[in-house]
Amino acid sequence: MHTDEFKELLEKYLDDRITPDEHRRLTAALEDPACVQLLNDTIYDELVARAYEGTPDEGIRQLIQQRLNQETAPAYTLRPRRWYQWAAAAAILALVAGAYLWLQQPAKPPVAQPLITNVMPGSNKAILTLADGSKITLDSTGSQVIRQGATAIRQQGGQLKYDAQSTAAAVQYNILSTPRGGQFRITLPDGTQVWLNAASTLRYPTAFTGPERLVEIAGEAYFEVAANAAQPFRVKAREAEVEVLGTSFNVNAYADEPTIQTTLLNGSVKLSANNNHVLLKPGQQAILGGNKEFNINQVDPNDAIAWKNGYFLFKNEGIESVMRTIARWYDVDVSYQGDVLKQRLGGTVSRYEKLEDLLKTIELTKSLKFKIDGRRVTIMPN
């Protein structure tokens, strides 16, 4: 094909006015080294780099157009062809074919691109629901005293503390709830300290006056239980129940997780579920799965409370499990594209990174890519 004709066909392609017959001729011309030589070696390098990085078609078009707008084209000289020059020609060929198919589709109106936001990590925030239904917003900056009958509840920043319980006080039940992207700490009337992770709820009495101290948890919490042998401390977590005297343990019982995990740091606990009972020793983790039976594993208990200490810690964990944890803390929604669900991740990273920085760290594995649009994260193969 004469070079002038080749140039004319390329110009028509760039202007989106190429006919089916001209498209076939252009495709054939791109197999001819004399025509391909119109694109100089520098552009070959850029074409290859951009093609493998998935640069949009418009970027390739601009490169070609820059070359065509030059007043003269270099004369063709016979010399050994480098592999990437042929790869570039193949890339152009694929782009032309793709453009032709695209041009045959009905025109679609342009879609407005959503703004990309820099999602910040979670913080200390919660809602305290009193027994009468009234709700009090708590955050990192608050400082207040909340009166509930004879009970005084003091908030200082990200902590809530009940005054020492009075046996004469009428027992009422309050609820402390953290949203997605929130965490909070509470000292119960008996002195037990509880750290609530994101998207979690703790229901508890304003005074422990009966034969036991019973609270209910949904989500994840770490407990440091005040010792009282005469009044066992019990935690209900979905269908499981944890009984302790004085100990430290973590319970993960999110409704969207397939298991309930209880990890003992010190002391001892008794777990019960569906008429099954197990005793945990320090450094053990009990997992209650779909078979309704406990599986006991020896673990590093500090791994279970990495969240309390300000870290994400993943050990060969499936991407869906990892992203559920991240989504709760950053309050984002997650979607998946392509074959990514088999990916597993491991590592430790601060919970106080910006979401963009956290995902860039994960991208260093070279197996996944992330796109943030507003509060939606899309995960794709790399």
C-alpha cells in the first residue's frame, strides 16, 4: 500500500469516519513493515509501555496523531526489527479492530465520572441508647456527665465510664453501639473494661445485682473482666456464650462472618453453644462454625486484639474476609470484578492510614488493583 493511502486511512480511523472496507484495508496495511515504519522507534517504545499498562485508546490515538501531524515521515530503511516493534504493531491492530467493533454499536450518552474521595480511617464515635430510648451521640471530643436515675455516666473523649455501681439502684439496660468507621471504650459498673470495634453493639445493665453479670455483644469486643468469684461474668454472642470469673478475652461475633471466634489472653473461660461446652486456656482460640461445634486452636492471642492496638493483621486470609474488616472500619462498600476471590493476603498495617494508602500497600503484592469511587471500592485483578 502506498504510504499516502496508509496515512489517509489512519487519519480516517482517528476521526472515527472509517468505512468497513477501509477498515479491512487498514488492518491489512498494519501487517506491512513499510507502513508500520511510519511510526518511529520512540513511539514504538511508548506504544508498548502504554499498551501493557492498559492506557485508554485515546492515549494511543494521540501518539499516532502527533506522528501524523509532522510534516514529513522518515524514509523506510531496512534493518532488523525489534520484538517490541512488532508488538506495538499488534497493539495498534488490536486497537483498530476494537474501535471498528465499537463504532458499530449504538451511540451512548457520556457517563459522568464519580468523584474520587480520600476516605479517612475510623475514629472514636458511638451512640449510647438509654433504657428510656433516648440516644446520646459520643465522639472523640465530647466531655459530659449523663444522669440516669441514681447512676452517673461520665464521657471523656473516646471513653465512657460508669460510677461504681450501687446495689440500691434500679437495674436498667443500656446499649452502646459503634457505627461502621467507629470504635469506643466503656468501663461497666463493676469495673470491667470493654473495647468495642467498628459496627458492634454491647447491651448491659446499669448495675450488676443478681447472681451473675450478663452482657450481650454483636460484632467484636475485647474484655478485661473485673474479678468477682461470687458473680461470674457471662457474655452472649449470637448462639455462643462465654463465662468467666476474671480474665481478658476477645470475641468476634459479627453477623456477616461465618464463625464466632473467642480468643483467651489470660485467665480461663467456659464456652457454651448448642449443648456443647469447652474450656479455654490462655493462648487458645475457639471457633464456632456452621457445624455448631467448637474447634480449638493454639494461637498468638495478641493477633486477635491487633485491632484494639491500632493495627490490621491478616494471616493468609481470603480477600473477602480482609475486605469485610476494612469495609467496617472505613465505612465503605466493596464490589469485585474478575477472578479475584481466590486471592489470599497476609501482613500488618496501621488502622489509621488513609484508605487510599492502605490499598496501595496491598497493591504492592502485584495481584490486585483497587478503584475508589466515593465510598465504593472495586477490586480487580492486576
